[in-house]
Amino acid sequence: QVQLVESGGGLVQAGGSLRLSCAASGRTFSSAAMGWFRQAPGKEREFVAAILWSGGSTYYADSVKGRFTIPRDNAKNTVYLQMNSLKPEDTAVYYCNYHRLYRPDYWGQGTQVTVSS
């Protein structure tokens, strides 16, 4: 079992930056991927970004590519979502995700990101 604790959400003006953090604890595996999803009111949850622990390959949704990055700290078992050039349409609850093939996913509690125009 894995526990995910998110932090770093808040209110920011359009064009600004915000950095989210997700710390994983419990029985984690180097074969896992971690990433971020978001869900705006009335919309489905959508993929944002992910990183593979082994090798560090990253993946981004087209809507955030070039603006967001997903750094990691292996020693701290933590991933981040660095969000730059934020837009009002980025407003959503952001959820940290832990994924391992053929295993159930784990989710963080969610953190609100609000971007004002």
C-alpha cells in the first residue's frame, strides 16, 4: 500500500507559476510511474503529466506541454508539478497518481489550483 500526500495548491494570477508536490510513502516500487491528473467542475478527470521512476521518462498532455514540467527527487520519493504560464483554464483540483502495471492505482487527496484572469 502507498500513501500520497499533496501540497502546494493555491491561487495565482494568469501568467504566474505554481509548484505542486506529491510525497509517496509505504511500499513503493521503482517500476512505478507517478503523475498528475486534474478535474475541473463539471468535467471529467484528465491526464496532465507523468514520470517513470526508472529512467525518468516524462509524458505531458498537449494542453500543458511547454508550460508544465514534472521534476522528481528520488531520495525524497517525491514528484513535483512545476506549472508556468498558468491560464484560467488550468483551474482545477489536481490529483497525484501512483501507477504500477497490473496493480490498482493510488491517488492523493487533491489540491485546488485556481488561476485568476
